[in-house]
Amino acid sequence: MAKKTSDTSPLFKKVLFGFAFSPNLENNLFEVLRVCRFLGAELTLLHVGACTADKKQAIDALLEKIPEAQVVGQILWQEGDPYQTIYDQCALLDIDLLVIGAQQHESLFRFYVGSVARKLTRNVGCSVLLLINAAKERVACKHVVVNGILSDYTASSIYAAFFMAQQLGAQQLTVVEEIAPKAIKVAVEDDRTLIKSLRKRHQLEVSEDRRIQKIIEEIPEALKEGVSLRSQPIFGKRGYSIGHFAEISRADLLVMNAEKQTSLFKRIFTRDIEFILSDLPCELLIVRPKIKAHD
């Protein structure tokens, strides 16, 4: 991944990665440290478990092999419940971005997110990056896809998508506007109603495009430089549609926004995000404005 230079300040200044001594640890460290260097972020490594001499020697040996190891600010060792420990540290350290490594499941092209990671993704008070393609060697990030649904957080997600595209050197960014088929509100029964349905569909597409363009106009020009922008309306089930689009368009990063923590949050989150978490099409960034520890 070739990093581009930007005059904008880092969006994610403090990153936390909770590591386990799994077969994927080395690849995950290479990837996480590289991403932090691209983003201009400081990394905190956290292991939930006892700090033994063997473990410390192992992690130190791995870091010595990675050129970007200077981004590591501290390594924490804490015993306790994995979910609660990581959740608490994200709040206490004022973390901007939590990185989680997804794991391969059954086939080469299917990945799953464990129960602890899913719970963190739903509840942690910061943005979350799920990695599925962690590797020692850099893989070019060429295409970023971001949701453009009507939400209070969508502008933040689109800003984050441009920031990530700029920092990771992606040349293509697609804003996907998922539109529920029921929004057309026309039952197709004959040629007349078919024409009416097509007109309504076109009106919705134009309306959505105007809304997205207003958001994009507010994005700093430095983040748009060198990035080819495309707007793609899709009629289909929210969450599933954008995940499918990211897969068939071979996106390298999918950016989604979390909804506000309301009484409907869990239902909305499950409907939109769980489709993607069950079969990740690519690396996934869930953008959430930080929630302070006292909030």
C-alpha cells in the first residue's frame, strides 16, 4: 500500500490492538503497525492475560522484525475478562480506533468474527477496524466503498472513507446509497404502473445523489486529490446490498457507520452490520464518534 501525503491532521491518533498468541499474530502485527504508520497514529498493544517471560520475549522478538515498530507507544498486559478489559482500556486511554483481526472460517473466502469481537464492535465507544487480509507484505488498497445511507453519522463515515483512501493510496472511492425497494411505493401491474415505478426510482436516485453531493462538497480538497469518486444507488436490503456490492466490485475496504445508541440501535445494527460480519467481503471500518468514559 503506497501512502499519500495529506495536509489534513490524523483522524485516528490513538489505536489499540488486542493481541493473542495465535498463529496469525505475526501477520496481524505487520499489518496493524503498517496501518498505524500510514494513519500517523500511535499504537497501544494490549494482551489480556499474564505477562510471562516467554510471552514478553516472543512479542519483543516479533517487533524487532517489523520496520514500523516505532509506532508502538506501549504494551499493556492485563488479566481479566477479554471483552470488559478491552472495552475499559478503549475508554480509559481515549482510543480513537480499535483494531480486531477476523479469522478464516471453513473456506478460503469466508471469514468470521468471534463473539467477543462482535460484542466489542457493537458496544465499544470508538471506531473499529476489522482486518481479514493481514500479511507481512503490503497489499495495495485500490478501492474504498462507503455507505451513504441517511444517518446522522454518514457525513463522518464519508469523511473517514476519503481520509483512508488518501492515506492508503486508493484511487477509487464509491459511495453506495442503499434504497429500500418499498420506498418506490408503486405496485407494478401494467405498463402504466411500470413507467410510474421507473420514474419514482429515478427521482429517488436523483434525490439521494444530491444529498451525497452536499456531503462531499464539505470534504477538504486535500482528501479528494487523486481519488476518483463514484456514486452508486442500489435498491435492496440494507447491509446485505452494500456487502454484496463490496464483494463483486472487489473493494479493499468497506466503511460503514454505526447508528446512535438508541432503543432501536441493537435492531438496526443487527439488520445492517450482521450481514457483513457473518461473511466479511473485505476489511471493514465501522465509524463511530468517540464516547468519553463519563458519557
